[in-house]
Amino acid sequence: MILLTGATGFIGSHTARTLRERGLSVRALVRSGADTSALKALEVDLVVGHLDDKASLVRACTGVDAIVHLVGIIRELPPTVTFERIHVEGTRNLLAAATEAGVRKFVYISAIGSRPDAIARYHQTKWATEALVRSSGLTWVILRPSVVFGPGDEFINLLANDLVRKPPFIPVIGPGTNKLQPLWVKDLAEVIARCTTSSSFDGRILEVGGPEQLSLHEILALLARHLRVRKPFVSIPIALVQPAVALGSAIAPQLLPITADQLTMLQEDNITAERPFSGELRMPLTDLATGIREYLQN
């Protein structure tokens, strides 16, 4: 039995399908009131609970051999929804329950850029969570994907709608030269499944990205071509965007298209140090242009 957290989310829903297509038994930890119709259709076992609820975590972990931990946030809504509470404390609680229940393996989905001296708090807390996983005593695998795209993503859809379609021009935040390596969500789900079911990756941190390293400007240009949008590109200095984002974060953070932390991360490259798709991970990868044709309406 594999326990999947975040199974109703963007990456989690694809991972649940991939695991079930392999004939694996899957259990999902789901919040009360969540839409679980897709998981029920896949015959996924459901346990209602939360990362703050120890009893529900113990129930979810009972009889489980491996955990795939996908719960994470990209946007804070203080005081209850914070990086520290969801990433660090939530994972600490899950690891404790896993140890108590005798779970053997823990696969954690982190992010490229996680490091102790990270500027963004998102990356700082991902690094702190990685440290908890590595010291847990469980067999572990840590995956650090670049930006993930696919139906329902919060990155390519945001760029397409808020930067390409809506404004009278296409704003490029900063110089637009920072590199990203968009990873098709179905490819990531396959990687997760392989790392969960094989011992070849145990005790390893794997950075994973798609087949292309593209600048932010190149991604926006690709989206504009796909959407048949003809507008000028206008570079917006970071110094002009930061005060507006800071003000919006203080007044109505849930309405902002981009947060201060995301703005910080957009100034860094988000690419793999080396290409990991060799050996048991060798597989065909979907490029951005091919992937968006499947779900991004022009």
C-alpha cells in the first residue's frame, strides 16, 4: 500500500492515476469536504484527515509500505496557512506517524532551489523539510522538480492568462533571461512512481526538469505564438514591481497574481545541475510546446 498526500491537487491527481495504472494499491489522505470523485473512480482508499491531526495520520499510515508526500503550498495565507506550518511542521507530524506505523519508505517532493542560504522562504522551508526527511531513519528519496506544467497548473496558466492574454502588452518581469526547465506533469508522475517502487534511487536527491531550458522571455514568446497573441513585449524592472506586490501582500494576498516570494524566485534560474534521465530513469520527455497543445486553449 502506498499513501499519497496531496492526492486531490495538481501533481497528486496525476500521480494517483499513474500509480493505479501500475496496479498498485493507493491510499490518499484527504481533507474533509475535498472533491474526491476522481480518486474514488480510480478505487483509491480514502482517509479523511490533516497534517495537524496525529490520529488521522496514524490511521492513514497503518499498513502502508511507502509514502509519497506531495502536500505543499506556493502562497501563504497567514496566520494558519504558512510555509513553516505546512511544509515543516506538517511533514514532521507525518514522519512521526510513519515511524510509529512502521512505514519503510518516504518519497518527498521538494523543489529546485531548496538550500540553506535560499533567499525565498519557500525554498528555505523546503530545505528544512528535506533535512527532516533525511534524518528520519526511513528509507527516503527526495525529488526536486523545476516548474511543473499541465492541465490545472498554477504557472503556465498564470503566465498565459495574466501576462499574455489580459494586458495590452506582454510584461516581462525583470530582464527575462532567467532560465526554467518546464516539466510535464505526467512525466513527473512517472518519475515519482519509479522512485517509489524501485530501490535504485533510495537515499538520493534528484533534480528533475523537462527537455528544454528556456528563459522566461522565451516561454512568454512561445505562449504568445500558441495563443496567437500579437503584442509588444515590455520589460518591467523588478524595482517597480516589488512595492506593488508588497502592498498587495499586506492588503489582500489572496488576490495577487504573484507573491513577493514568487517574485524573488523568478529572479533565479530554476534548472537542473545535470540531466538525470539516464539508467532506470531513461524515458521520453514532453516539451512545453507539445504539452500546452493538450490543455491550453488558444
